[in-house]
Amino acid sequence: MGTLNALEGSGDESLVILQSLLCLLREKNLLTRADIEELCDRVSSRAKQAECAPFPCSEKAANVAAAEMARIGGYIGTRYGGKHRRGV
């Protein structure tokens, strides 16, 4: 069984797994650049409504997640290209 110290770093481990998963899905064209842009917007929107969202979370954590998602989206867009989503 894991120790408490092993659980403390699980956020970083989860982030590495999710970053890798997003890149893999984009490589296989299962996610489009537009999908990733929409995901960025959803995370950003959730950060703005952190306290009253259906799944409440810390406002600080939600803002950090939104910034990280924007960074990941920028990297994937540059690395794999693709069409941007249409303006609404």
C-alpha cells in the first residue's frame, strides 16, 4: 500500500498521464484542434464558476487548471496543427 508521501505527488502524476493522453488522442486524430480549443474553454468557464459549479472545486485550483489547459492546448496546436474551430 502507498504511503502518504506517495499520495502527495499524485497531482503531478495525473497531469503527466492526462497530457500524454491528450497528445496520443490528437496524434491518432481522435481529437481535433477544435475539440481541444473547446476543452480549454470549458475548463476556463469552470474556473469562473468554481464555487457554484455542479462539481464545486477550489477557485485557485480551477484557475491553475485553466492556465495549464491553455498551455497544453497551445503546445498541441503547435505540434500537431489542425483547423481552429469556427467562431460562434
